[in-house]
Amino acid sequence: MLVSGKDNNNNNSISGTRKGLFKDIWSTFAVMAVSLIIVAIFWAWFGHLGPSFSEDVLKDQQETLREKYGLPPNNNFVDDKQSEIPPSLRNLNTTK
């Protein structure tokens, strides 16, 4: 209804649009916050595994595969630091 040259419904729809906009923005922030909290929980849960876990998994996999294919055991890893160096870079310090 048009009263004194103003549309009362238009003012209500603008404020309703702003409320909807703020609701959308806050819901977006809430989703991002929940996602970050979930990532932080997973990082705290699995973050303690570290490189020693990877070394142990690698050794177990090598032992299992060597048994499966009938290969002799590999006892070349005397030093644990050697397992952290890629095979292509292990012999760079030695001179021929």
C-alpha cells in the first residue's frame, strides 16, 4: 500500500534482506570455524605420529614384501638417519 509517496513494504523488505545477508555471512563464518576446529582436532589426534611412524611403516612394508617375493632380508639400514635420505641422494657424499 502506498501512503504519502512511500512504500512501507519496501522498507521491510530491505531490512529483511539485510537480516538475510547477515544470516548468510554468519552461517558462512560458522561453517568455516567448525571446519577449522575439526582440522585442529585431527591434527592434534594424528600429529604425534611423526617421522618415526613413517620409518616403522616403511620397514614393515619392506619386510613383508621381501617375505612375499622370497627375497633375502635387507639389513642395510644400520643408521636410522639413512632411511630419511632418498636413495638417489645417499651416495652423493662418497667419492669414487
